[in-house]
Amino acid sequence: MSKAEAKPENQFEPKIIAFLCNWCTYAGADLAGTGRKEYQANVRIIKLPCTGGIDPLFLIKAFERGADGILVSGCHPGDCHYNSGNYHARRRWNVFRPLLEFCGINPDRIQFSWISAAEGGKWVETINGIVDAVRELGPFESYQKLNTIGPETTGEATAASGETG
Amino acid sequence: MSKKIGVFVCHCGTNISATVDVEKVAEEAKKNNPGVSYTTTYKYMCSDPGQKLLRDKIKEEGLDGVVVAACSPKMHEHTFRNASKKAGMNPYHVEISNLREQCSWVHPDKPTGTEKSVDLVRMMTEKTRKDKSLNPIKVPVTRKALVIGGGIAGIQAALDIADAGHEVIMVEREPSIGGHMAQLSETFPTLDCSQCIMTPKMVELAQHENIKLYTWSEIESVDGYIGNFDIKIRMKARSVDLDLCTGCSSCWQVCPCKKIKSEFDMELGNRTAIYVPFPQAIPSKPVIDRENCILMKDARKRNIKPNDSKVCRKCLDSCPIAPVKAIDYNQVDEIVSEKVGAIIVATGYKELDDTSMYGEYGAGKYKDVITGLQFERLASASGPTEGEIQRPSDGKVPEIIVFIQCVGSRDPAKGCSYCSKTCCMYTAKHTMLYKHKVHDGHAFVFYIDIRCAGKDYEEFSMRAIEEEGATYLRGRVSRIYKKGEKLVVLGADTLTGSVVEIEADMVVLASAMKAQDDAEKFAQKLSIQYNKDKFLSEIHPKLKPVESSSAGIFLAGACQGPKDIPETVAQAGAAASKVLALLSADELEREPVVAKVDRLPAPIFSTCIGCFYCQRVCPYGAIEEEDIKARDGSTIKTVAKVNVGLCQGCGLCAATCRSKSVELAGFNDEQVFAEINSVEFN
Amino acid sequence: MIEELRKKAEELLKNDTVKVVFGYGEGSVPERTRPVFITKPEDVNKLTWNKYCVYNLTTYLKRQETRKLGKPAIIVKGCDARTIIVLLKECQIKREDVYILGVTCDGVGDPLATKCESCDVHTPRIYDDLVGEKKENKEVPFEERYAELDEYEKLGEKEKWEFWQKQFSKCIKCYACSNMCPLCFCDRCIVEKNQPQWIDSSAHARGNLSWNVTRAYHLAGRCINCEECQRVCPVDIPLNLLNKKLAKEAEKNFDYRPGYSVDDELAMSTYKEEDSQEFFK
Amino acid sequence: MEKLLNKNKFDTLIAGLKKQGYKTVAPKKDNRLVTLEEVQDASEISLDHVITNNSIKEFFFPKTEKILSYTLDKNKVEMEEPKGFAVKSVIFGTRPCDAFSLPVMDKVFNWDCSDKFWVERREAITIVTISCDKSDSYCFCTSVGLAPDAKQGSDVLLTKISNDEYLVETVTEKGENLVKEMESVFSDPPGTPDRQVATVEEKFDLKKIKPWLDDNFEHDVWDEFSNKCIGCGACTFVCPTCHCFDIVDECTMTKGDRVKNWDGCQFTMFTMHTSGHNPRSTQGMRWRQRIMHKFKYYVEKFDSTLCVGCGRCSRVCPADMNISEMLELIETEAGK
């Protein structure tokens, strides 16, 4: 039974932005298509040559634009088309992820994975996994609220502190 | 100025249109996007009429950007870019929305698929708005190749390239070319004499008008990039003038240092201090071993120039060349520069000689425990025993001989997990060579598995067992110890489950093929990758097996991993053909998806601050330092610069740069930003 | 010690080893010192040394105004000297272009600065000349060095978010944090790049979050926790907590501490095959 | 009108203001900072400080403010101006120097065209100032023609007369109305109140500054004094009279906001041209601009010094650059 058919009314549909490397995960997503493997339609893919080319700023921007969850996925360690791009990327996430967590952003909203060009099945599982997980977490309202520039910024700051209504 | 973008939505028969309302996608693309000036749908965009439609509309509508919403860009990005190019549009203004593999095929619900498709098209339209014209990068090519290593791999590759009419520089660090193959006695599975097939090739190479040979030389440095490598070669002091010397042999006959272990004979024979490694050496001209020559030792000790030492001048005195002798004690290392367009690395392997690793086998302790290559020398007609199988300790012909396979291979406990691939075959060959020479002798072989997967290989090994009567025992040897004149081999026969004890006269270890000791350093010199065992890495194990991670550098032979001769020769030929393709034109064209460090007018010059993190992370050594100079010649600042010849377009530098001063063409900052920004979530 | 410092400075200026000495002078109130740039030997008496010398003067190595003064001798505490090591490794200064006048230090600030509580560089690890009695650089255990973070790490996700939102909401985008930071040396900061504008320059909640997170991230594996960003923040955002958190992660994950050796590989420009990936799926 | 306000009536006052629909802003202590921000009741108010860390400026000219929203359609642009930004409020407990910054800034925000965001907020907000009962060495209001109990810019001025009591003086009609609205919390003042007002030493003679500035655009002192400046904008942002701003569009494909943000002349980028040329290329030039603007250009244009002597810039300066020291230095130079 497909998830789409089972979709209850008014169910929250999380918005996921995926940053994929061209050589492994993007090809893996293609393979899922070739194999007609159905999965949830909540993800929007941004393709880059390599996960090593993903600046953490991309992730911040994605949240600013209203993403409820983010997927970053590339080649398995040792398989990088550019030898070491994914290793450098992994190092980046090793510090960036705890930083976001420290600032109160639920790390489950960002998922990192290695999906090879042969792993169409893993792609489907990963997408369904993150969509379900983020659906569980609900909309990323706290971040999305940051987007409103109220008429009184100072008043808003107070509101953000949660002390006044 | 705003772009005029055309959006072409493909039905792909019904592959897309069955689950995506393509008309609606086209309509939506036009509706709310100021950049889109034309939209249409078509049954098969990739078909000839589809491509014609694209070309026609580019011209008619004056489009300067195109989004094709169709299958994966991996399928037809090229097709549509080429079509646009034909219509006079820069092909890098074409983007593909992947509506098939990543939407219609995976989302059967039509409204859902349509909604997602609208998004996907919008994202690509936004990216297209920021696309910039890119032109293929043209790199000049020096039509000359460098081959590093003069074993069979290097010789084969060099000959192939030279025969095709290109100049080849060959660099070999030993005094002679020939490599390991020249050391072998016979070769499997045909048992033809190694030197008989090797030496003609060596001579051919030496005499080839297109090949310049540097022996007793090493690579000092490699700079530059594909098509344009600058090579510095260190010609080590040979102490012999190669032009003058005729190779008459008088010098090495008079040399008083006669007890130096011969490397070529795997230390089973001796050589002199001035020597040629073996009679068929190319060049057949000697070199003075500066470590062992008594004159050189004296000069070193007294810190004087060698020629000022008078301890021994026998070789010089014996040299018949006049008026200037061919021997020059004072010769020093010389660095020569060469420019080449391509490089083949054929640096070969090294036989495992780390005896400490297998102390239980007594290698190094017991003279009669020898390695595979040593056995080759014993069996060779030109070897120290002239082909007689005699044990090193006392010259006795061994009546019982034990071969142990997988020494240093397939042994994760010792840190070497890989299979050396050749040992099963050469051990079988050794048992045969032994039986051919010692008719009543008995050969035992301890093995883990017998892996003989080449053409005629299985038959060959079965012959060793069935016809030549070698006894194969499946199991490992735990210990070897000396008992009188015998070596007691304690092993297990796992097929019968019994412990085997053999009193042998000689033991041959089928030692592993290892990477060269300096493989790691060497790879770093060339900025190519290597694996955990220090074997050099090909960029793709299946589809690019001879290409290294640096463009223009190719791999041949056992430097990449254990290989036998046929495989090595085949790979050398493959590497040569890659080089020939590269050298076939004066220029090569490369995809313009490369990084660029910004340059601005004075007084800023570049926002790069020169921290060179990009240089550190670049897998290709493609980031260079550039001094920005003032009019008076002083340096204002040093900033990064991308060498487009080396850059492979991964974007690692761009993501590492904190000030975003580096961008990757085709995925530049504005393009990625536009894509993220176009996701209309709220 | 002041006298010794002055004598050294005088000597260096007199024999033309350096053109200028970057040091501490008396501040506008007794509880403050201020950076001084001594170019004449007769002015060395303006130099002082006391517990209020909290500044990390190495920030003046990046400023064109002070670079113009010529080759400097710079007075550095152990912590400041760590910055010099990072600057050397990041190609911002050449070793021969700066004379390092190290001072041994028991801690600065009143009350004692947080950075001093877990100091393990009482004696600088790099210097040309050392003033003050050499002190032992006792190692401080990992937990102790990052103890300050404990109470914040313990917070729940929502509390963390609220805490930082409250802090960031104060941000006025004056950029004192990055301007003061000796390691924020970009000519054009990423926030100043407006095509595209990755980080909103506005001081609203969205722009403040992306700015503060990015500033901290850009110091990952580099920040030596001199705490200058936090000291100079006019609205008192505890910025160093973010830096410290990243330092902790870099040390935990990569076994790396910046500014301790000129020979190591910079944490964020290298990798190890065995780097943690437990959070990968 | 003069009245008396007892501290124990603060509660009633704040509650009363709330009831009357006022938003109340007052000094609030948080850790090391005392900031003017919205309070709900009097217990939040802190009065034990020299001056608040933030100035009164942000309540009239916020650090970030949306001035326009728009949506883009294929063929049209729709614009919407923000409404409701001027909220009826009382700023309670600000200092005379801050209050004085308002009339100074009125000139610039009403010159040429009038800035409706400023003007409407000025109308909506009533300023209840408390005279300074203490000062610190950074204060120099007396050097720029003000006093710790100056009335300019305030609607109501409170001055401490005992530990618990404040003398209430209405300054404007708006102030008088406010006092009337809250009549019940005030009582009659004593005949000869003992005004507890801080003393602020006069540091320089303002009259000598401008003539020197007129003649010394080029002078070594600019570079010498500012070489420790690290080029941050903290001084300009905490300043109650610095009023430069930048306008940016923050937008996606289909919609956006036009936003007005504080900017400052101490930033390198402030005067950077697209070409890369920067007419104020050194910190010395930027520092000179700050002084010139405050003590020469503004005086020439608006006949008013653009400095109220609050000393905030000196307090926050990361490098301990002290503006009154600079002015003292100018005075000395002028005397040479």
C-alpha cells in the first residue's frame, strides 16, 4: 500500500530539501526511479558535484526558506568520485551538527547518509525514513517564525524570549 | 537584464505524462515566473523532432536559457546541450528538471507528482536565470610521454607509444632496465625462458629512436598538469661516463671488492663494487656502488673528493678509453628537466622481505629458507648456481623441498589481507622447475587455496600435482626449526586434520608482492592516490582501471596491485593507448566545470585572503599561489589561483572558502542560492 | 616585569630589530588597559603590564592601519601566542615578519577571565624572547577545560533554542565580535557578500541566527578561545560558548587543538578515514 | 506642573499605564546589562545604574525595520506598507542625555522629507526621564551643553529627592497629560526639594572644537588616535544620535521585504564603491568622519552638536578609544 493512498486528511506534509552528490546518491535516486520504487514526494533535490562542495550555509538557507528537514547524502567513504570530498564533508558535519544541536535545532531535522549509485532501495528507505521522522517532529515552526519581521523588532525580541505574549 | 527562458516539458511517451499533468506543469512554469517567456510540452523531447523543436524555438523566441523537464540529466543533458549549441546558444544555459526518474516513476499519484514537478521546474528555471556562458577549456599538450619504471610494464608502454611516433622519456632508478621480469627463470604457464623474451624488448627499447632512457635516475619532482608536466629527473652519479664507456668489462674484472651481495641475484650471488647488475643489462655499462667501493669509502671518511683518494684506482687504471677515461670518480648527481604531456607510472612492486614478520619461519635466520624470487635466481641459467638447485648453506642439492604459499598474503593477522595473485602459479612452476632438475627430489606445498584463474593456469597447476608429483597440503605452517642439517617444517593438513612434520633440506616462501617502500612518498610527489597497502589507486576500479586520480597520469603494472606478466603487459598497452589518445592533438578540451578564485579591480584585486585552506583540501593539487604585484614589483598580497588544467570540478574549495571567494562554474554561488531560494515552501 | 618589558621594547626599537612594539598601555579607567603602538624608544614608558591586559593584540596583525607601521614586536600571553601559531599556519603572517615578545601570565581580568581558569599556556609556546619567570604549562583535563559548557549542553532542545534566541535577539550586527577576532581576517566577510546574500545583514531573528552560527562555524578548529568576541560584545552575548562548543567537538572528534603546534594539520583542511560517522545513516 | 512620586507607587503607575493602553519600556537588569525594554510590572524595573546599555534610539529607529513588503507577479508588483509600527508607549526612566537625543535627531528625520516611521513614533511615545543621581568617568554631558538633570527632549522629568521620592516636573503638554491621566499616583511636592543630581565634570570646551575642526581636516592626530580602532560599529550602534542606515531587499522569487538597517561610518564597507574604490580607505579617515559629523557637519547643517555626552561609545569600545579624550586632545591642539 502506498503512503500516498493512505494519506489521512490534513496530515502534515514536511518539506525536505536534499543536497546530493552527482555521482552516487543522485544516481541512486535515479535508480530508484528506474526500478519504479515508490516513495513519498516531500523531497526537493539540489544536485552538486560532490558532498564536499556543500557549504553549511546551504543548510541554513534551506531552513530559512522553510524546510522542515534536510538530507545530505553522497558516496560511501572510499567511493568518492573526487577521492576525498566526502571525507572532508563528513568532517564538516562533525562540527556543524553539534553546533546546531547546541543552538537548539533538533539534529533529527538534518540527516546525513551515504547512498551509492546502486542503492536505489536505500534511497527509498532514507527518504521515507526522514519524511516520517520529520512528520513526527512536526513543522519547524520555531525556525520559520524567525522569518517574520514585525513592525516592532524590539517587541518581537521579547516575544522570542517567551516571556510575553 | 532578465533572461528569456524556454521551458520544454517532455511527456516521455506516457512515462511522465501518465502521472504528471505536463500541461499544468508548463502552464505553472509560465504563470508566475518573470523569467519564463516560452513554454511547451512535447511527446519525446529527445527524439529528432523534439530536438528540432528546441533548436527552432531557441531561434524563433530568442531564448537565452532553456529548461528541459524530462528524464534524468544523466540521460540527455548532453543531448539537449548539444542541440542548443547547434541553435547558437551557449550549452551551459540548459538545465534539466528530472521529472521521470525522480518524480513520475516514483510518485503514482498524479496531483502529487504534478505538484512536485511544478517545484522541480521552478527550481531549475531559477538556476537557469543565473547560468553563465561557459566555454570549453583548451589546454595545450606537449606531445611527449614520461614512463617511470623500466620493468616489463614500462618497457611495453614505452615501446607502444614510441612505435606510434611519439617521444618517450623513460626513467629507471636501477642501473639497468628489466625489472623483476629479468630476474625470473622461466615463466608460467608456458615455461618459456623469461630472459629470452625480455631481452629483445630491452634492446629494442634502448635502440628506439623515439625513446630517451635515463637509468640510475629518479624522479625529483613533477609539476604542472595534464598536457603540461614539468619533470625534474635526478641522474644519480654513476661515476661512469655513459658516452665514453664501451662496456668492455675490464673495470669490473679488476675490482678488488668482490664480495658484495648482488641485488639482482637476491643476495645469493656476489658482485663487484663497479658492476653491471647482470650480463644482459641495458645499458651494459657499469656503475660504481658508492656505498661499498673502498675508494669512495675512504674519500667519505677523510671528507675529500673521491678523485683525491689514492686507496684504489684499479678500475680507472684498467679503463682502456683514452685520452679521457670513461670513469669519473668525482661525478655528482645531475638534475635534468623534461617537459611531457602524459605520464605512465610503472614502478612495480617489491617482494616481501620483512623477515621479522615471519620469525617463526626462520627467514633471515636459516640460510636455506629462501623467497620465491631467490628460487627464481637459483633456477635461472644465468643465476649464481647457473641453474643448479643448490641450497645456499652448503651447496647441497635438496632432496626434500617445502614451498609455503601466502607468506605475507591473505594474512590479516599480519596486516596484509590481500592476495598476491601470482604465488599459486609461481609455486606450481617452482615445483616443476625443481622436479625437472632434481628428478628424485620431493616437493611439498602448503597452501590455503589454489587460485589459478588465468588462461591455461588451472591446467598448469594440475600438471604440477598430477604429472610432476608435487604433494599439496592444505594448511598453514606454524613453525620451522633446525634439526641437524635439516629444517623441520611443522604444519597442519586441514584436509586430513593431522599435524604434518616434514624434514626438509630447503624451504621456499611464496613471498607476497608488496608496494615499493617509497610508494607513499612517490604518490605524494605526483599527487596521486594510493590505498591502505600503498598500492597506487586507479580512479575507477572497473571503468577507469589505468587512470590515476590525477588527469594525465596513468598506471601500469604491479605498482597498482599484484599482477602477473600477461596482465601487466595488457595494462601497459591500455595505459599507452590512453596516452596516445591524449597526445593525438596539440590541444585538449576539458569541461569548463572548474573552480575560479575571484579577481577584482584594484585596490581589492581579490577577496581571497590567502589562507590556502582550498589548497590543502584540493584532491588534485589544483590550487596555486599567485602574488599580486604592485607597479614597483613588491607583493601586495598572495592569493589562491585555480589551475584549470588540474581542476576536476568537485567544488571542495568553494565550500571550504570562508569568504566565498572561490566558485565552481556551473554550480556557482548564485546558482545554488537561486535553487534553494526558489523552493517555495511558505 | 614592566621594567623588563620596557627595556626589551626599547632595545628592539633602538637596534632597529622592529619598527613598532604592540603592547598594553594605561586605559581610560584604572580597570582597563588599551593597545598602544610604540614606535619611538623614548615612548616605551607608555607600556604597562597588569591583570587588565586581557586584549589579544594579535588582532592588530591583520589590520592594515597597524601593519603600515612596519615590522612589529608583539607582546603576547600564552593564549595570544596560540593565535600566532594559527596565523602562521594559515599564511597570514610570516615568522620572520613578527617579533614575538612572550610574557608569562597567571591570568588576567578582574574577576579572572574564564579563559584563564583552565589555562595550560602560562608560558607561551612560541616566542622570540620571554619576559617573566617561566611557568609550567600544566595540562588541564578535557572535562575541566570544557566544564563551562555543561550547564548549556544539559538543557533540552527547547530551552537551548530559547536561550540562544534570547541571546541572538540582542545582536545589533555591529560586528565587534568578528572585527576584534584575530582569526576573522577575511577582507570581505561572508556577511558582506551580497550577490548572493547568504546571511541577511539585518539584525532580525533570522539574520542574527545565521550570522552567529556562521561566525562560530568559521572558527571551528581554529578558535583558540581568547574570548575577545565575548568581551567586546556590546550586548553581552556569550559568544565564546559557541566557539568553545566547536573547540570541544574538534578536540573530541579530531583530537585537534589549534595553536599548539606549527607542524600539525589544520583540523578543517584534512580528514581521517576513521573520522566519526555515527550520525550517518 | 510639579508633583511628587514615591517609589512605592511605581507599581500602580506601571499597572495604570498598562490599563490606559500604554506599552511601558523601562530599564531592566539582566546579568551584566541594563537595557531599556518592555516591562509588564514595576518589579522588573532597575534604577541602580548610571545609564542603560542601549540607547533610546532603537524605540524610534529600530536596528532592523521593514519599510515595505511586496509580491511579484508575472506582470505586476504589489506593495504594502507596514502599519501599526507606532505603538502608544511610555519610556520610563531614560536619562536626560538620551531624551535630548530625540530633538537632535528630529532635525535630521524631518529635514528634506520627513521619515514617517520616526515621526509617528515620536507622536506615540511619551518620555519620562529620570535625572542622573550618579555618573561615571565616561559621562561628559556637561561638556556638550547638557546637564544630568536637563529637560530637553523629555515630556516628564523625575529627579530623586530622597531615597524613595522623586520630584516630578512636566516639560511638555504630552507630559502634563500623562501626569493628569495618572493623577492618583502623584502627590504634592515639598516646598524646597533636595534635588539629588550627579555632578559631571566638564572635560573640554565645546566652543574650541569646531574652529579647530574647520582647519584640520588633514592632521596626524586622526591616524594616531585611531590606530587601535578595530573598525567595528559598536560605537555608532550604541550611540543615541548616530542615525545612518542601509536599505536592503530580502526576497525570494515572488515576494520580498524592503528592510532598513542600522549602518555605521566605522565599517570599511560603509563607503566602499562597487568599483572597489573606497574614499574613506583607512580607519583614520573613518574616525575623522565620526568626529567631524558630530561636531562640525551637523552643527553647520542643523545648528546642533550630534553628541549628547552619554559616553556609551567609550564604554563599549573594544579598544578603549575614548571620545572625550579625543575632544580634550583637540582642545589641547587648538590651544597650541
